[in-house]
Amino acid sequence: MKNKGLIATIIVLVLFVIYGVSSYNSLVSAEEDVDNKFSQIDNQLKRRSDLIPNLVETVKGYAKHEQEAIDSVTQARAQLAGAKTPEDKADANQQLSGALNRLLVVVEKYPDLKANENFRSLMDSLEGTENRLAVARKDYNDEVAKYNKSVKRFPKSILAGTFGFEKKPYFEVTNEEKEVPKVDFGSDK
């Protein structure tokens, strides 16, 4: 009788260990998937950052007196390049998006610039990058949602807390980024 109880206890312990190892491995995989998706955002942010100096130089040639808008894009790009964490990159991305929106408002004042082949090519590349960035953000946020659910659900939440698996932040767009830039063709009074 004691052997049956011992065997049952051993079986329960083995099943518990198997569940623990399986859960731990699934959390590790989920965390790696989140990191992978974030690296895709990082790739698109880098591509975007690489396009900006060419865009700025093209605009400079046409809009020499619009230095404030040009400087804000340059500063925001530098901030993005120096960002390390997902939260810092999201904040820097928001700053850069706002600066780019202000620069595009400036561009609207210069029809010759908008007709320039180099400028159009750069804008097409930037638009493609923005689209890729939007897809990468969506994929990242989807992966974060799956990971966060996994970390928060019982009984995995106990294991997650024990091994330091924490909730991941979403890469969110601010209300400021959602606003459409205002184009003003009015006379400079």
C-alpha cells in the first residue's frame, strides 16, 4: 500500500516538473518572440533614421529659412539613435513623427520641392518605411499581448513571477501622432 502511495506521489511530482519545465520554456519562447518583433520595429526605425538626412538635405536646398523645422527633425533623429529601451524608442519615435509632420507642413509651401524627383523618391521611400513600421508595430503589439496574457494567467503567473518574467510594454502611438498636420497656404501677415 505504501508503494502505491509513493508511486502516486512520484508521478504527481514528475507531472508537476514536466508542467513547470514546459511552462518555463513556453515563457522563454514567448519572450524571445516579443524581442524578435521589437527588433523588426528597430530595423524600420533605423531605415527611417537613415532616410532622414537625405530628406533634410533636399529640403534645406529649397527652404533655407525653415531652419527650425529642419533642426527639430535632426534633433529628434539623434534622440531616436540614442534610445536603448523599447519605452525610450517609442518616446523618441513620437518626437520624430511630430518633427517629420512639421517638416511636411513646411514642404507644402514649396511646390517646386514637391515636384523635385529626388524629393519624391525620398518621400516614397519614407512612406514605404512608415508603412513597414506600422506593420512591425502591430506585429510587436500582437506578440506582446500574447506574452502578457501568458505571464498573467494562472498558474503560469506563479512560475513567471518566480523566474522574473514581467509584463512587456506596448509600442503605442500618442494622440499627438494621430493628428493630421495642418497645412497653411495663407499669406504670411
